[in-house]
Amino acid sequence: MIFIDSSVFLVLYLDEPGADDAKEILENVEANKVEGVITPLVLEEVTFKVIFAEASRLLDTRNAWKIKNALKKDSSLREEISKVLNKVKSHIDVLEKGGLRVVDIYPTDWRNGLNYVFKYGVLPADSIHLAVMERLNIKTIATFDDDFRLVEGIDVIP
């Protein structure tokens, strides 16, 4: 069983370096060769970053306020972004028919996650991922985020 960080999805969806490794990880989950675990927080991170990347590309800006305002006002922008998000949703649906499980986050995960912030300096979302891993006794995380390599007691792939 492996926890899958949002970076695996994002590297694949945004065609960044490591996309082949990300594809292989997710294909193994889809084929039920490995059980993958994510949380709604991972889905939120993926959704937010895909929206930002696509809006940034379409609007030719990385200014978050301009993007936020354009999303509210421009229905054609929202329509273009919805096309990309529907592909993401379809992919997650396929993965869930294979070996992907979406597990809940508990309030105790936030509380326990703070220990990872204090000990390793990871950001809050990552600390919650680590707390979920601890609760479910998951020892391996698939991620392209090097911050996880600082955490003792877990294996990081690729």
C-alpha cells in the first residue's frame, strides 16, 4: 500500500519531468498491482493546481488575483478549465475502479500532523498526509516533493 501525493498526479497532468515515473505509478494502481491511497486533500491540491496552471496558460499570467477574478467573471474561461477538470475526474474514476482508495481525514490527523510540522518543517497539507499514513500504517509515499525525504521511517518513491 502506498500513499500518493498530489505531485504524482500533477507531474503527469502538467507533463513535467518525471511524468513517465508518475504514469507508471498510476498505471500500477489502475491495474490493481498496488493499492494507492489518497485523501480529499490530495484531490483539492490537484484540482487547485490544475485550475491555476490552465488559467495561467490561457490568461498568460501567474498573478493569483487576476486568475481568481477572471474565474468569477469569465464563463468561457471556466468552460475551458472544466474540460481539463473533467479529464482529471475521469482519470480518478478509472483509478478508483482499480486500486485507488480515497480515505477520510480525521481531526486527529490535523492534530497529529502538527508534530511533523514541528519536527521536520513540512507544510500543513504534507503534515496531514503524513498523519494519515501513520494512522493507516502506510510506510511508502509516491511523491516528487523532496520534503518527504526528510521524514524518518517512510520510503519515498520514485
